[in-house]
Amino acid sequence: MSPSLRAAFDLLPEYLGWHVLLSASALALGLAISLPLAIVAARSPRLRWPVLALASLIQTIPSLALLALFFPLLLALSALSLSLTGRGFSALGFLPSLLALTLYSILPILRNAVAGLTGIDPAISEAADGVGMTPRQKLYQVELPLAAPIIMAGIRTAAVWTIGAATLSTPVGQTSLGNYIFAGLQTENWVSVLFGCAASAVLALAADQLLGLVETGACRRRRVLVIAGLAGLVIGAAVAIAPLAGFGKPASYVVGAKNFSEQYILAELMADRLERTGGQVSRKEDLGSAVAYRALAAGEIDVYVDYSGTLWTSVLKRADNPGRKAVLAGLTTELKRRDGVLVLGSLGFENAYAFAMRPDRARALNVASLTDLAREAPQLTLGSDIEFLSRPEWKAVDAAYGFTFKTKRSFQPTFMYRALAGGDADVISAFSSDGRIAADRLVVLADPKGAIPPYDAVILISPKRADDRRLIEALRPLVGAVPVEAMRAANYSVDRDTAKVTPKEAAQALERALAPR
């Protein structure tokens, strides 16, 4: 068995357990909401249209967007609860994922249940009324049994949708089978990607077949099939969730990471140092920039690495560029004052946005700087990471140079480099600490107007851990100790096409390469 496959199997009990728990909880909650709504809507034509229209409207929101939207909402509610009652709740991970997936499961159950209940032959309803049945008796003894096959078809659809959409809960901090997919796509670990897809597909098919058994039993009025299907679902869920008891011990520390290789490596580097102090550490990876900082400020994660330019522009909303030292000093003061966040210090390298081109393309167009690029932009395609074109940094660079690109396309970082190599992009918003710049001999364009802010990699510590001596003593030796060359080598060891290593292995190699401190 290959190391990648062995690593995937090692993670399966935790990832599968959380995926099943989340999917089952969302489906059960969706069922509890949808069936009463369907009964009301079936009996009241006046309410039927608005109820179905609202459920349909929710379904039009992309599942990833729905998951992300719940995080800031719950964060605000948690802060309000803390101020009113002295107790908050976690806005990261399970709760936003549960609420979003519950809403996403409602439409198929609701629509099928309404169709089943309104499609009953009027003669049967009249017969039930004729024998003196109460509305309650008619519902439970006549209408629901007759509509059960159609309702079960909706539940089966909702189950498959929910299990599939649950893989998208990773960016809001919820462990799931999506962890395989998100991390694998970024590091081009196709074994991990395929393993996550296959596990999710098998889980969805198993749930669908067991629910199909319940549907067959309901259709044929064979109780034994219904019981067998339900028993299979309960036993299967219990077996999948059981290993989570081993993960039930609260972690001493939660280390966060965004969704690219460098972040995975640095998260492992910090986690390893904390574990050596005896701390119990969990990871929350693949977080978006805004989610990561908000989670840290709210105490949902304890520590992560961010970049001074990102914090300066996106968190402090600053458009000026007073220089590398001034930006770092300003961040240290302002984040502590405003949010209680401790900037422990810079790791010693920058990971700045850097516009890069293939050398042959740059020579052919005589482009060496962003000023030159602006001249040629109307005939070029810009490739960026998913966030860049919506960030303040892009607005600042665009305003400074007046770019008018023929096309702008967004990619996950790994595929952005692929697009440049394949000619699908002429220039990309690369990262200065990425080893692929040197490996591919890319030309980094000069920024004569200084529009791109500095991007020192800095360790951020949450307000609740700002006085944690063990945490600070474990991580302070990293301040100023990571040269950009070492970081590039670590990044490239994860991102290269052959002889890849895992982020954990890259972090261990980086630790060995650092000067003793």
C-alpha cells in the first residue's frame, strides 16, 4: 500500500465519523421541519406557494455560499449571547454546517411530501370522511401511508444531496470527507482527492439503498423491510460515529490554517511544537482569510499564520503602504487594541503577491514590470487565486497601473500555476515564497509604484491565549527563524510533481533546517 493511501485510511475513522454525524443530523432536522410544513402546505393552497417558493429560493444559493454565510451570522449571535448571558457558543465548524445543510435538505422532502399528500385520490379522502375518521386519524392511517413512497423518494434525494454537500463544510472548520478533497486538490495529491470522492460516493449509495429498502417496504406495506432499512441506517451510523469517542477529549490548542500548502506546513510546524510540550492539538484547515481571522478574534481557533499585507488591507482596511517595518508595527499595536489579538512576530520571510510570467512570454512582450504589463494587458489573460480579484490589494494595484486585461480568470492556487504553464493564462498573481517560481524559472515583475503591500508571515494568537505561557514559549523560537529559502524549499517539496511529501513531513524537514534557537 502506498504511503498516501495508508495516510488516507488512517484518517478515515475521524473524517467518516464526522461526515456521517453531520449528514445524519442535518437530514433528521430537515425531516422534522419539512414534514409538518408539507402537511400544512398540502391542506392550505394559500400557504403552499410561498412555502415551496421559499424552499426553492434557498436551494438556488450555492451550498458553499450557504455554509459560509452562517459563520458571520452565528459569530454575531454568539457575541450577543456572551454579552447578555455571559456564555457564547462555537460559530465555527459543526453548527454553521448543520444549519446550512438542514436548509439544503428541505426542498426535496417538502416538495415530494406535498405532491404525495395532494395527489391522493379524492374518493379515498371522501371515504375516510364517510366512515367518521377525524382529520388526525385520516392523516396517520390514510394519507401518510399512501403518500409514503413519494415522501421516501424525496428523503432519498435529500440524503444524497446532503452527504455530497457535507464535503463542502471543510472551509468553515468542520471535519468531513471534504478534508481529503480540499487538501488533495491544493497539494495535487490525487490519491487523497479520489479517496475522498470515493468514500463520499459509497456513503451516499449505502444510505440511498437502505432508504430504498424503507421505501419498498412502505410501498408494499411490508413492515419487515421498513424495519430492516431503518436498522441498517441506525447501525451503520452508530458504527461510523463510534470512533469519534476517541476524539472526544477537548484539544488544549486549536491551530488554524488557510487553504494552501504553505499554511498546511506552518500549521503542522506549530502543532508539532505544541504537542512536544504535552499539549493536545487539533487542526482547523482550509479556512478562508476572513473566516480565519474572525475565528481567531472570537477564540474559535488559538493560533494561525497570516500575512501583514492581508491584515493591513482586509482587516484594518488600510490603503496606504508606509513600508514593511511600519506595517508590522502598526498591526501589532492596532490588532491588540482593537481585537485583543497578539501578533507574536514575523517568522522572518515574506509571502507577497507577485505578478509572474513565463520567461519566454515576458521576453516576447518585453515585459519586466507592472508598468510594462499595463501596456500589454489588453491582449493578455490574468490568472489569479480565488480570493485575489476581490481583495483590496487587487483594487490598489489596478488603480495604480490601470490594468485592462482581455480576460481575468480565477483558479485554485495549484491550478493557477498549471494554467500559466499551459498557456491558459499569460500572467498570474503568484506568491513570492512559492518554490514553483524558481522551479519553473518564472519572471517576477517589478512593482515600481509600490502598490503591493508587504506580506510578512506573522504568528497570530487569539485573545484568550494572549497570556498562555506554554503556547508563547513553544512558538516564540520561530520568530525570525524561517528564511524565505527554507520556506520555498518546504513548499516545493509538497507542490512538486514527483517525490512529493506530506505537509507534516515538510514541516519536520523545515524544523530540522532551522537554526537552533
